[in-house]
Amino acid sequence: MKNLMKSIRITLVFCLFFAVLYILILLIFAHFAGPGKDGNAETVTLNGKVVGVANVGQTFTKDIFFWGRPSCAGNGYDASSSAGSNKGPSNKEYLAEVEARIDTFLVHHPYLSRKEVPAEMVTASASGLDPDITPESAYVQVKRVASARRMSEAKVKEIVAKAIEKPLLGLFGPAKVNVLKLNVALEEINPTIK
């Protein structure tokens, strides 16, 4: 009987810890370590208006903007249908999609050869919501964006360089560029949106 009561007490302590205290610890951690205030998503503003959330990709198709990775999540970057396409590299439908994306990319970047098109610009991420691209993929687009905005390529490269987020502690993860933040930085310097 004594061992049974001891087991019940231990079970109740673990239930209390994992059902309540553990969740509270995670919430407190998210509150202070999260990218936004109060543990919420980091919103991006332009001219005092919220234009998006930094951790979910946005659709940019005009030449005046940098483009992000394609999304395979339902309607654009719909976070409610986040998922990869689950199509393998030998799937004919998938290969046709990638070929169409390459052709579209080359129409807007005629100064590139087919081999120079970054793979990430024509393939979707696993979540379909990736808001970031590599610095290389941003630099490939500089000529198009500079021309469309009537800016010097050097100035646009400078804006890209400032937008590069280095790996955590210089070790963890790749260098990346948040496409929404980059486009907002461009708009602040060279406004095109009325």
C-alpha cells in the first residue's frame, strides 16, 4: 500500500509538471526569445502599416521587387496549407513545374544562362512558406531590380549586403536574406508603392 501511494504521488507530480509547468516554461521562453514582442510573430511595417510577417514568405512577382522561393502551399503562401509537394525528382509533373519556373525566371533575367539560375529560386521549400533566400539568390536578382527601379546596381547591392543575416554565432545555419525585409528596405530608399 505504501509503494502504491508513493507511485500515485510521483505520477501526480509528473502530470502536474508536464501538463502545466513545462508548458508555462515554454511560454515564458517564447515570450523572451521569440522574434516578435510578447512571443508573437515578427511583423514588418512600411510607412507605419503592417505589410507582412517576417517568418512567412510573401508573393512578389513584379520586377521592382526581389522574389522569394516558389511556394507549393495551396494558394500562394497560405500558412494553413503548409506542406511540401511530396513530388520526387523523377516525377514528370514536378519536372515540368521546375522547367516552367526556370523559363519564367530567365524571361525576367535574360542576362543569366540556364545553368546560372539558382535551384532555390525554382524549387519550393519543404514547408512551402520559406521567407528567406541565400545571399547568392538575392545578388542574382540585383541587375533586374536595379533596372526596374532606375537605381544603380551598386546601391542595390549595398542594400542586399545590409539585409544579409549571418549564421547564429557565426556557426549555426546558413547566411540568409529575408525577402520581405529586403523589399521593405528598398521601398524606404526608393518608394514605388503609393
